Amino acid sequence: MKPTQQLQHGKGAFELIEEAFHLLRLAPASTMASYYVGSIPFVLALLFFWSDMSRSAFAGQRLASGALGLTLLFFWMKTWQAVFAQNLLAALSGDPAPRWTLSRWLRVALVQAILQPSGLFLLPLALMILLPFGWAYAFYQNLTALGDGESPELRRVCARAWRQAKLWPLQNHFVLLIFKPFAFFVILNLITGVLAVPFLLTKLFGVETAFSQSLPAMLNTTFFAAILGLAYLCLDPILKAIYLLRCFYGESLTTGRDLKAELKRVQLTLGVIFVFILVPAGFSTWAISLHDGPFSPLTPALSPMRGEGDAMSVVGTPSPLLGERAGVRGENVRTHSNLLSRHVPSNLLLAAVSPEAPITTLAPPDLDRSIDQVLRRREFSWRLPRQKIEEQPTKKGAIAIFLESVRDTLKEWAKAVGDWIENIMRRVGKYLHPRQATAGSSGTGWISAIYLLLWLVAVALVCALVFLIYRIFKGWEKPPAALAAQAIVPAPDLADENVGADELPEEGWLKLARELLEKGELRLALRAFYLAGLAHLAASNLITIAKFKSNRDYEQELQRRAHAFPELLSAFALTVSDFDRVWYGLHEVNPELVASFAGNVQRIKAQ
């Protein structure tokens, strides 16, 4: 990964997991013991508490004391896990192991006891919601890694842990995604191993147990709780190391702690090279000088180091290659610092410490050629100018190999099915023609007839399939435009006194009034015009339609709301007067009155 990408997204998930495994392998036994000293008592107590609460007849009496003891052991476990994380951090940084005084240990215990119990409730809740689980899980793991006891301020510890939990979220979720199948297979292996123990005892030592006599006797809740406890003890140290590395690299962006650790490793490497190579070479040169003549014994040994073009300038002094990238992150410094031990040929190194230093091996062209070969390697190709590089044919990937294996498997299955059908046909032929079979005939004619029949059936099926496809494509014509479905509203009965103006819109009442005029129903047409006027006023929010209101109620409501429109009030008052005389009185209705009434309704609409 390039330095800029590493700063933005962090190391790759696989690279981080691999580094965590490597860190745990190199950790001393005391570091691993500090983890299991705290975790094993809690896991054993939890299994005992689980079994006791699920089977004991005195579970109710022991509940309070058992829960209290389990709580204290939980605090004990979290404290020792923080100690384990600090020991790992010291090994990662190249620092001496931290001194654990009683006061510092108590500060760590206090921080963990206050902050960690909330994770027992928040982590399952975050897992149910699913989205914030990665951040919440990283936060509580960071509390273990950063609760070093140096600062008793809870706010500062929480701020540091949350800052690192938000950093590089893609890396965090990739790590959790990779660990899910890994944890599943670890649990599966543990189940298989534990179930195999009773049967191995029976087969190897002849010891019969209740579990070997009845396998379901093992498959209970306590068994699965024990498996989960063992899986926790196996997987949790790895997760602690992973999130410790995340915190280490995250805080190194501002503190440069990873750069200091790499420089310490470089100094240690150079010291080892000096002790095991230069010192013996100096003693051999001193012995040769005593044998050859009286001159300074250290001069020949140190003379190659004074050369400007020899390999020791790369080892002992900061080379331009290292100095140009000294400001980048620790990855580049590590790469350039290990240049000698990984890439420089051994003959140049031996030439640097050789007392006579042959000119042919230390010639500047040879050294330039070696450095040029190193710089053209893939990890240093970013320093070279951009050029077109021919891509070499690569090997087939895992997906291509998998698809080819699937293809070969299907071919084998098809061949096996064909052979099976052919064998069946031969047996059927022998069964239908036993005489020919006993006479040595192979029944080839019958099998040929069967094959012909099968071919005819296959051709018929193909024709039917082609016809079906043709009908399907022919039926794929452009569908007719969807017609908007409109509900047919029945015309209200205007002779009914309970008919309200809100049963039809304004245009509906006007249309119904015109139809009634054509039929000669003048009285009903006049009422339809009146209801159209009420519907228009209701649509304009000047009145509110209600069955309990009379015409005078509508008139008074309109006077309150439309007092600024005197012409509207007079037109509506005239309409109400004409309608009451016709509908509730005995006034004669004629076409002229209906036309005048319709005109008043139009005046109401115009206003």
C-alpha cells in the first residue's frame, strides 16, 4: 500500500491481522501469562455460574453471591487484559517492559471497572441495530489498549479511545468481517475436538464414559457455553493485538512513535552487524597486520569505511536514499533502513570488511549497478519516472480455477449420466430379448431403435420449445395504454331532503341541472343549481357544508366571512329567497325563473 493511501485508510486488514499474529508469536511468555491470569478465572467462574443457575436446586440462594463474585472477576479480567495490552505495546515500540506498581495497577483497575461494564449492555444493543457495532466494539477494545493507568482522567481515556475508533472505519469493518468465518471455524474445531475426547478414551484406553455411551448427553447448554468460553480464550488475544496495533498506528500519525520504534530496530540491526561481522573482521585484520609488519592494526579495517563509494557508506552513514524520505511514515524508513540486509549482495558486504578490499569488487560501476537493480524492484518503482511496462501473463486467479473445476465436474456428471442411461438401455434390451442375449447378441438393434425414439422425442421437445418462445415473443406487443379508472358515481336523488351539497362537486351539480332542464324537471333543476352555488362557496372556504345547517345559517356564515363582497351577499340572499319560495312554498316554477336563478348562481361564481 502506498504511503498516502496508508495514511488515509490504514494498513490492509489481512496485513494488520498477520502483524497481530506475528506480535503474539514474538511476545514473551510473561505477556501471555498476564492475559490468561485474568481471563481464565473469569471464564471458569462464568461456566460454574451458568451450570449452577441452570441445574442447582439452590440457584435462588446463590444468585446474589455468585453474581457479585462474577462481577469482581470481570473487573479482574479487564484489568489484566489492560496489563497484557501495555506489555504488548512495549514490545511493539521497542521499549522496556513497564513497571507495574500497586498505584498504577489500581488506576488501571479503576478505569476499566468504570468504563468496561457499559459494554455488556451497549454492544448487544449495537449488534441488534448492526450499523454502529463496528465503532462500538472498537471503542471498548481501545479502552483496554489505551487504559494504561498513566492518566486517571476518564474523559481523556474515552476521548482517545473514541478518536481511534473513528479512525480508518473501512479497515475496522474488514477485520470484523474476516474474523467472523475464522471464529466460526475455530468454534467448529473446538466442538469436534471436545466431542472426540470420550471416543478416543474408549478406543485407546478402554475407558467408558457416559458421553461415549450417549452422545446427546454432552449436547447441553453447559457444553456450548464451555465451547464459547474456549473460543473466547483463543480469539480474544488476537483481537486485543489487532486493536492495539490500530491504536499504535493511529496515534503515531501525530506522535511519530512508529518511526521511533523503526529507528530503534535499525540501530539494533546495525549493532548486530557490527558485533558479528565488523568486530571479527577487525580482529582478523589486526592479526594479519601483526604478521605482515608493524603498523596500526585498525587502519586497514577502517580504511574501507572511509571510502565514498563503498558499501559501508550505506551501512554506517545516512545515505541520500534514506535521507530523502526521512519525513514520511515509518513504512518507507523501514524499507530503506533494511536495504542492506535484504537486497545488497553479500559479496559487497564482505568486500567492505575485507582487509585488502579488491578493486574489482568495490568498483563504483558494480556498486551503482547493484543499487540500480535494487531501485528497480517493485517496492521502489514509485521513485522511477513513469514508463510503459509490458505486463507479464499472470497466473489464473482463484475464481477462474473454481469455474474451471465446476465445468470439469459438470462434464464428468454428464458423462456419468450418459453411461448410466446407456447401461439401462442395454439391460432393457436384454430383458425384452432374452433369446438374443443368450445367443450372444448384444441387442444393438433394439438399442438403436430406442436411441431413434429418444432422438425423435428430443426433436419434438425442441420444436415445442421454439414454438413456445415464438408465441411468447409474439405476445410481447406494446400493451394498450392504461385507462384511468373512474368510479361511476350515481346521481343523487334531489327529491330527498337529506341530500347535501358536498355529495357532488360544483361541475357535477351544474351538469345534473342541465340534464334535468332537458327533461323538464324544473323544480329539481333549480335545486341542483342552488346546490352548485353552495358547493362553489364551500370550495372557496366561505361556508362549511353541514346537514344540520339551514339556508339562513349559510347566509349568516357568508355575511361573517364575505362581508367585504356586498354583491356576493346580495346575490346569495336573492338565491336563498327564490329557492325557499319554490322548494318550501307553492310558488310556480317556469323556465324564466330557472334561467334567472341560474344567472344568480353565475354571479356568485363570478364574485
